[in-house]
Amino acid sequence: MTRYLSLIPFIALVFAAASTGALFSPGAWYASLNKPSWTPPDWLFPVAWTVLYLMIAIAGWLAWRAGGTGAAVIIWAVGLVLNALWSYLMFGRHDITLALVDVAFLWIATAAFIYAAWDLDRTAAYIFVPYLAWVSFAAALNFEVWRLN
């Protein structure tokens, strides 16, 4: 049980990043934008992000346990900052272009974490694969919202 106590800071950091989604919610501005027909329903986003944020915390923790505060954990932290920044840029500043730039860097950080974690802890790397898929989808959606507006 005590071995899992070290997971708590990772959950706390991810929770802090996730809180930007509550601070900067989509609101009426986002609802008024033109969006592609394949935009998921609003209820799906908090469900998907809850699962993904838990996976992000576990992957970071596993990488830290395997390699300390090395490259994988630094990349993980940079990705977490980029993740939090996206909500601010998109919903706080209403800047679709900067949000698109941010999500591109988030995609790179997510892929880089998978690469960096691969030799440390394969489970951490595999846990990030669905996150990379979601970030890819989010980038495509962000691009289409940018293009349509």
C-alpha cells in the first residue's frame, strides 16, 4: 500500500492541470462556433478526460518509479503544462490558432513521452497510446474548428 502513496503527487499534478478545464469551460462562445459534423457530443469530453487523466497520472508515476526524474518525466511534465494551457488558450482567450499550435506541441510531447518511456517501463508507454490517439483527434478537431471559423 505504501508503494502507491508516491502516486498521489502525480494525481495531484494531473488534477491541477485538469482543473483548467473547469476554469476555462467551452461556454456560449464555443457553442456558437462552426464545428465539423463529427464533433463528439459535449457529455463525452469529461468522461474521456477523466479516464485519460487517470492514465496520464499512472504513466508519469510508472516512468518516475522506473527512471526517477529523467527525460521521460520531464517530457511528461511539459506535456501536462501544454495540456493545461490548451483550455486557457481555446476557451479562456478564445484563440483557436494558438490552441492549435499548443495541441501540435502537445502531440509531440505525448509521442516523445512514449518514446522516452519505452525502455524504462513499457506499461507507461502503452498507457499513453490512447492519450496520443485522443490528442490526435483533438488536434484534428481543433484544426477543423480553426478552418471553419
